[in-house]
Amino acid sequence: MIKISFPQLGDYSTPIAYLLTKCIDGEIIKPKPITKKTIDLGCKYAPDSVCIPFKYNLGNFIESLEMGCNYIIQAGGGCRYGYYGEVQEQILKDLNYDFHFINISQNNRITPKSLYKNLKEINPKLHFMKFCYYGLITLLMIEYMDNIDNYIRLNVGFETEEKSFYNLKEKMLKDFSQNTGFISLTKSFFSYKRKFKHLDKKIPKDCLKIGIIGELYTSMEGYSNYYLEKELGKMNVRVKRYTNASYLLYKKKLHFRKMLYVARKYVKYNLGADGLDNVYRTIELIKHGYDGIIHIKPFGCTPEISAIPIIQRVCQDHKCPIMFLSFDYQTSEEGIKTRLEAFYEMIKEKRNVK
């Protein structure tokens, strides 16, 4: 029997599991939420020099294989992470795991054609029209999830009932996973959109606003950044984050020329991965009056290292506070929280002086 799994990435396990359930005749093993055990496993068998997303994914794979998984799906691209699949597969083979490894990235990117081809190998009976139908529903689900997440980031710090936003979101994800088609999913989305807007909250007129930019995995997987957005919410801060799955899947390519034009004073070429994106986002956040910016990345992320001096220049030119956070296995959670509190107090004082 086919038992298939994939890496953990924020809440996106819900749409991924939905698509696989509809297209694969087998058991879908959702990855366990990332814990210290996950990263311990990844670090134990991964090369020291690789970035933290590699280690998290490897830990996910080992945990899934221990649960009886015999098919693993991996996707990566945009930087050297696009070449990690072969290394991860070899490490797992050396550990004597018996499984099929499927990398759905083709030429360092994911296309509908490559995804269908890989799913067809697992389920030869999969019809192309069925794949297209459920693939489009999955894309719509991701778009709806990202839409709600954007609203939550702006409002969660001002809820009158603790965890009301996140509790409602858990119910929404469960309902999304049980949708029966486009109409069912869309009705559910608008229903929950109204429910989120009706949650009690008290938003002051002059609340602080912070933008989060940086590498995609560290931005989207809460455990890898010590749940930075939740910490900012506790400080009554409105948060803006651009990077999400819908942006990476189809919006990024549409924005490329605009990003290069807006950032032309500082960047003439694509920096690779999210480098150019983050220079552009820095300019946009400053233009929209954000009080500060936090840049996050895994330790040793080459594209982001290239972008950091440019981002610093942009912030210096516009006198905008920015903090750079780098995450690895040995990063101290308390150290991150201390720096975050200091940054918050600094921009708060800057706002008061203004």
C-alpha cells in the first residue's frame, strides 16, 4: 500500500494533503508538527554546512519514515536548496530506509506538468482533468488561506479574547480540508472571513507597524523563527509579511519587472532566490509608513547575505530602523526575544519622539 508524506511548512500541509488525497490511491501521512526532536534528527545526519531548512526537512522525512511512509515528496528551488533533494535521498538510503523519493521540482522550479508527471508515476490511473480540477481547488485554498493570514497578522495583537483568532483559524483549516468543490470552498471562505471580522478587537489609532522580510522557509514556518509573528502580536504590533505560498507559486513572476523597476536605484540585476524581492519590500514598507523592519534568514543563506548590505543602504537613506535575525540549530530563543523586545522599545521611542 502507498503511504506518502511530505515536509512540514506552516499550515500548508492542509492543502497539500488535500491534493494528494484526491490524486493518490493510498494513505497520506501528514508530517508531525516540528519539535526539538525533528531538528535534532536533521542535525544528526545532515552536513554541518547546509542551511536550517535542509535539516528541518530531513528531520520531517525521518519521522514520517518511522511512521511507515514509503513515498516521500520533496520540493525546492530558487537557490542551492534546489539541489538538496538528491543529498537528502542519499542520506536516507544510507540510513537503510526503504522508500521512493520524488522531487517535484524540474529545472529548479515546480510546474503543473512536472507535478502531474510525478503524481502519475505514483497513481497510473490519475486522469489529467481530475488532476487539473483538484489542483485548481488546491491553489484557491492556498489563496484563501493567505488572505485570512494577512488579516490575522494585522489584527491578532488586539483581540479581546486570547487566542480567538488562532482557534477560529484551526476550525477554518479543518473545514477547508473537507470541502467538496469550488462552491463549497468559496462559501466556507466568505463565511470565515465574516467570522474573523466580527471577532472582538480594540485597535488604537497609533499602533506600531512592523514588516517582516527574508528567506521564504524561515518566514513561513513558525517554529524555525520561534513564532516571531505571535511574539509581535503579544506586543500589540500590526505585522506585514509578503512571502507566502500563493506569492511563490504564481504571483512572484508577475511582479518581477515591477520589483526591478522600483529597486532600480539599488539593484540592477536579480540577486537570486528572494534577494531582489526583499530589497523591493523594504522600499514598499518604508513608503507605507512602517515603523520598523525585521529581516530573517537561515544562517549562511547566500542570496540573503548578498541582499543585506543593499537593504541596510535603503534603510539608512530613509532613516528606517531594521533588525537582522539569523537562525540556526544553536540560535538561542531567549536571545531572539531579548533582541526583539529591545527593537520594539527602540521604534516605540522613535515614534514618541516623532
